[in-house]
Amino acid sequence: MVSLRSDLATREHAVNRMVQRQQHRGPDDRGLHSDGPATLGMCRLAIIDPANGHQPMTSPDGRFTLVFNGAIYNYRALQTELALGGWNFRTNCDTEVLLAAYALHGAACLSRLRGMFAFAIWDAREQSLFAARDPLGIKPLYYARLPDSGIILASELNALLASGAVPREIDPTSAGEYLAWFSVPAPRTIYRGIANLPPGHQLTLDAAGRLKTGPWWQLPAPTRPDIATNYHDFIQGLRHQLDDSIRAHRVADVPVGAFLSGGMDSTAVVGLMTRSGATKLKTFSLIFGEAGFSEQASARLAAETFGTEHHEELLTGARVAADLPQLLASFDQPTGDGINTYYASQTARRGGVTVALSGLGGDELFGGYPSFRDLPRLQRLLPLWRRLPAGLRRNVVDQLRARPTVRARKLADFLAHARDLHELASLQRRVLPETVRLSLLAPEARAQAERLGPNHPMLEDFAFELIGADPFQVISAWELRTYMADVLLRDSDVFSMAHSLELRVPFVDRQLLEWLWPQRPWFKYDPRHPKRALADATADLVPAAIRNRRKQGFALPFAQWMLAELRPFLDETFSTTSLGACPWLQATEVQQVWTDYKTKRDPRAWSRVWTLAVLIAFANRRPAP
Amino acid sequence: MRIVLLSPELFLHEGGIARIMRLYLKALCEIAGPAGRVDSLVLNDHPGRDERLTRYTTAQFHEQVGCRRGKLRFIRETIRLGRRADVLVCGHLHQLAISQLARLFNPRLKYYLVAHGIEVWRPYSLIERRALLGAHRILCISEYTRRQMLRFFPALPPERLVVVPNTLDPYFAPALNDQVSKAPFATPHILTVSRLSSTDTYKGVDTLIEAMPLVRREFPLARLRVVGQGDDLPRLQALVQRLGVGFSVDFTGPLSDEALRAEYAICDLFALPSRKEGFGLVFLEAMTYGKACLGARAGGTPEVITDATGQLVEYGNIPDLAAAVADLVRHPRDSEVVRRHADTFAFPAFTRRLAAALA
């Protein structure tokens, strides 16, 4: 917190409250440091050099003070290099390496870091603050300006609210965005006045209180001369990169395990971990009583193949219903996803590991989603569609919108609004068709949603970043920049840290991505065999039964639970009393969604109903004491 | 250098494109050189010389052809004038295919496109794509427009797209007796200048009106002056009535240059929170009067408004808009800094940039 007008005691009190509110993120140590108008606080989950590395960490000359969340995987190499440059290391901790790297190289150090991070550094000499976030958004960083031109930052929104310096006011525009995307896309957050520093961005606050934010990393150029020229070389190169990433992500001085769902991605990660020397590896998966959801057999096959100590946790609707108060309390923002991560993390932490690796990111990098197959087809049809007379097109769109199915209405959104692949990629990730979303919003929020339109708020930024990219890169980037960054990674951070577990994602690795990105698209993706490249690169590890299995996803039997164990919660959530806390929603329309779900029992509608329910329940949360 | 300039309009109506094309005419006359010649062909204007033409021409200016919306005549004249020209500057994408046609009759002819804004932020037809590929250079009024063109037509060689930011009309500069700054504010007195067309609701005039109740909560005497005309006016007037802010919003209708200058001079800040400005010439006009500007963080606007000259808000975010007005009132921008920023877009700099792009 940097506040030019508040006194030291007020500031330290506020930061102490923030640290307390996110104690679960770091139960091993905590600290506070004040200098001039700045107070930095930290609670630490000790992973590397647990005995040392106390934060906030100040440079020997007293100029720089650092608070850092995450892990720098190449810290040993950097340490050697920085020591040669004259830095006298006091610890073997990545925190000190980051401090030294910034002290010696300033913001330029960012490009040399391999890892996941969000950090802030106070420069006592310049009286300025620098903060940055990792390239793909694994670790979060939220901030709000203070009325005195100061700033307050934290890894969780709940911590910012706990400071008492930021009002807890849900932004109706953000609520509208949430209904479109399953989450509130950065740089917005669900709260008015609080921003989410986007992935790969840095922030500077100077002594005069001027704030500047901007990207320090962007996706690589679409092509490069030194790429693989044949598939064999490509697969060999990919395997080398995967091995390298796994080695880097295993760096820790505490036990490291892995999530193992039994799908291609997590099996590949576990296989690569064992190949890189992990012994007595602990793996964790969720299983369900309901038929068709468990990947128990695949996970067991993988565990047996790699000889891991495998832990299974039975998850039932009754347990989720009983845990809902804790679950909702751990939410930082509403999300339509993430409950699986909450339980998998709980299982892993109880199973004795402090760090777990996950296969998150495999679908985005290797074309695991149907969007990689469907969107290029739609893109080819767009010019033909746009050549039809405008009246006819309007008619078709109106007819599709009049149909009751969400599929028809989503198609109507594509036809009405998409002009190129970026807009197709943007629209395909929407949860609710535009007409349905607008009907659920109260007039003020609806007017704002209509002004902003149905496309993703960052459409132009992403489209400009991808000029010259091929269709596979465009779709991959959209998946990386939207669903992965705003939903999967955000949920993974919040729900793993809720159990003091550090979740690492070796597929979401800058080095791997920068190598893979310019490679030929037909090497990376085959529409007949999604994720063929990953399967071929790990063919000696992943059992054929798993490589050849169709993608199942890490899904929960929510459709059933919502009509059984979770029904009382949902009935209460959709009640008039509960909806009173959501003046930006059109209560009767929202209640109709729940009534329709109960009567029509369309199992595919569950995520839309749940998304709404979470938003309402979130708005009804009471602040933690 | 023998140059032909194609424009949709120069003097018929007072639109943004017409205003900037007049400055292209003036700059091209200077660039053509002592032995050069400039012809102007205008699709919509009436035949004959408008009295204002002399302001924008020099001795190098030769022929002014107005086609009174006659497309066939426009095509014929383009071919005729193009035959004896070295350079053809095309002021609108819709006329680019005709420029390409003219080159069939004069293979030495190099043609250029002026890419303004919304008219090029879209997918292109086959004919447009071919014409774009044949253009020697594309003169984009902002980096934003340049990127939009590359987005919708990635096959365009990026080096052919050059940014030539719009400029201020030297004849619009404040007169000596204009009151160019007035601080601190008494009320805030907010000015907006825009076409009020039902097809251009993205300009955000409605959002400014919607922000007025919030602005007035803090500044009860705040006023909003809306300059412009169009078929969206009844909707905006109804909005004013519905919000009960009739006594703090004035619709002036269209104004003469002189009256508009007076509006710029007496306002406290200028606002146009538009979602799709290619550049936002009106911001520059306001800045020459030292007025802080409020725009949306969208389109080419962020290339014109800096922290030192105003504030950017999210398009359509009413509370943010009201907060930004309050912030600009509480922390007025230094009018001298604002004026100096406008100077960086002055006509001589524009002419130099254009000459370099045509070289």
C-alpha cells in the first residue's frame, strides 16, 4: 500500500488486515515493512529454502524492498549469474534472486525470469513502486487507486476489501460481463474501482502518484526461420521442451505431487515427472459415484504404469452441499468453474504435498478444444454468409433467436456479430447467448451491456497482438488469453491457495510456448486427432489406452446434484429475498431460468444456471469479520 | 509532381472527412513543388469553385471538378486526370477501385489511400482487396486504423501502411481575441461536438447526457452544450427529458466556424466519449484552445489524448464518465501543456509527414 496522506499506524493496520485475510496463501511466515508512504506485507508459503527467504525482503543497501508471490524456476542459474555480477547472496531462495535481478537490471529482469509470479518492489530512493505479473497470468495481482493518488495491491480481492480502503461495491457492468464469460475478464474485476493487472503487464507508480501500466510481454512473432522442418524433428524438439519444463517445475525443497485425472494432459505430466527422476510420486484424483463422470480406470492405469502413490477422493453432491459456505467464502470473484480444483487441492494438501503439478494448458497449446476444429470451418463460411442480402440475413438471425435452444441462439450470435476469426473466437466462449444475457439484466446494466456489445472487451487488443498469426495460433491465443487466463488459472490459484497448496502448470510455460508458437500449424494440430503432437511426443510414456481415448474433461456431475443435494441451496439462492442483493439483475427472468431448469431438466443447461447462482450467492456474501 | 486528389466531399457538408481532405489538398499543393500541378476531383460537391477553395490551394492548384454525386462522371474524370498524373491520392476506400482503374490507363501512376477510420475497420470485398494490394502506400490517420486494416487484411504488406495523423486546420486556430483558457472552472461547462446521426450512436453523446445527473450531484451548475445536428436529435432530447436534466443540457444545432470557435473558447472541458473515432479531430480543435479533453479508451482516441491533456474512460461506463469529469474539474490540466500538445499535430508537421509518405 502506498498512501501519501495516511499515517503509518493506519497504513500498517490496513496492511495487517490484508495479510490476515489471505493467511491461507502463506501460513508459514508473515512480515511487514514500512518506508516513507509505503507499507508492504506478506504471508509466505515456504517452498524454496524454507528456513530463509523471509518477506518483505530488503536489499542490503536498503533501497529496494520486495514482496513476491510465486516461484522462479530458473533461480539457480540466475543466482550464479547475479553472484558473478557482484551480488552477495544471503539465502538460497528465489525471492532474493528476484530482488537481486531487479536491483541490477530493473524491469528488464522480467524477460529473464522463468516461472509464475506477481510481485511488487518499493524503491525507497525514487519513492516509486514497481509491480509485475507473469506472462500468461498464473499468479494474480489486483490493485485500486486511493483518493490521495496512492495505490493498494494484493493477490486477492478479499484482501483488498479487508484493508477497509476500498469499497465493496459490485459493478453492474462486471456482473453483465460475468454472465457472458463465466468470469469477469481482466482488467475489470467484479468490484467497482478495483482492477486486475492483465497477464504479462507491469505497473509503475511514481513519486508524484502517476500510475502507468503496460505490457512487458506479448505473444511471439507468428513465424521464425529456425523451426522444425519435418514432423520427426518437431516431435523430438517438443519432447525436449516438455522434459525441460517438467524439470524446471519440479524445483522445490518440499514434497511435490501431481493431479492425475486420467486424461491425456495430466497423464503426460505425471509420465514426464517420473521420467525426470521423481520417485515416490504422489498423485491425486477425484472420483464420483455417478456413472460416466469418473475417469477412475484411466487414472489408475496411469498410476500403475508410473508406479505412483495414488490417492482417490470420492466427491458427492452431499459433500459439496455441506461445504458450500466454505466454498463461497473462498471465492475471490464469482466463477462458474473451479470446484474440482478446490477439492483436488484439498486432497493433495491432506495427502502430504505442498506443491502439485497439473496438466492445465494442454488443451490450449495442443488444440484439445472443439473450437480448433469448428472455428476455421465457420470462418470459411463467413464471406459467403455476408454476401447474402442484408434482409435475408436479418430474417435468418431473427428466426434462430426465436428458437428455444441455446445452440440456435449462439449460432445467431455468430451470424449477427462475427466478421472474422477473432470475433468467432471471442463469441464461442460465451456462456449465455446475447439475447438471453440481456434479458437477465436490469435496465441500467442492460443498457451498458448493449453499448459494449457481445464481443470480448479485449477483442481489439488481442486481435492486434495476433496480426499475421495463422488460424491455429489465433484460436490458441484466444483460449490462452480468455478462458485459461480468466477462468482456469484464476480459479486454480484461488482454490489451490485456499488449501495452502502451490499449483504449478508446466504446459503454461513461457519457454515451451515460445518454442512451440512459431512451429508449423499442421505439426501442432491434426483435426482428426486432437492433441496428436502431445500424444506422439509422450508416446513412450502415456499408455495407448489413454492416448487413444476421446477427451472427457475434468467434469463434475453437477447436472444431477443441482436437482438433488444442491437443490435447497439453489431454491434459496433464486428466492426473491436473495435476489434483492442483486439490483442489476431482472429478478423474474432470473427466477424463470431456475424454474425452466427444474421442469425441463435439460442437463446441458446446468453451467448457465450454476453461473447465475454463484453470482447471486456471491452478492449475498457477508464480509468476513 | 503532378497530383490528383480524389475526395468524397470537400465543401458540401461540414464532416470530419471533408475537413481533413481540404487539408490534404492544401498540403499536396505545397508538396507538388514549383513545377508541380494538383487537380481535385470531388464526388459529391457541385461543379465550380467554392469561395473557401482559395484558402486551401496555391499556384500549383489547377483543376477543381465537382461531380454532383455523378459516379459515371467521377470515373471518367478520374481516368482523364489520372492519365497525366504521377500520383493519385484517394480520400476514401470506396473510390480506391477507380484509382486502380485509372492506373490501367497510366501504368506510371502511383495511387495512395487515405484510411480514416470506421470505413476501413471491416472485412473487405474482393474488389477492395485487389485495389488495396495495388496501392503504393496506405496513409492511416492513426496506428489504430493501421492495425485494424492489418487485422482484416493480413495479406497487406505492413510496411506499406504508414501513419499520417490528422492535423488542425490553420484557419481554425484561435484568433487573437479568442479567450483561449479560463481557469479555474466556475461550473464545469462541458462541450461536445458531433454528428447526431442514428447510425452513429457510438459517438457516446447519449452517455454524456446520462452522466449529467451524476455530474450535477457534485456540480449542481454543470452544463453540457451539444453542437451538431442529425436524425438522432429527437432520441437525445427525449433522453434529456427522461433524466430531468433539461435545464443543464443545451442543443445548439449546427454552428458556423466562428460560433464553434466561441464555444471552444468558453467551455471548461471538451468531451466526446466515442467508441469508434479513427482519430478525433475535434479533440485537437479543443486542445488548441487549451481545453482538457475527455474521450473513450477506444479507437484512435488514446493516440490523441494523453494524461497531461485530458482523461480516457471506458466507453459507455456512466459512473466512470462522471468521475472523470469531476477529476478534470478538481485537477485541471495545464492549458499551456494542452496547447503545446496540439501543436505537435500542426499543419507544417502534417505536410512533412505526408511528403515523406509520398516520397
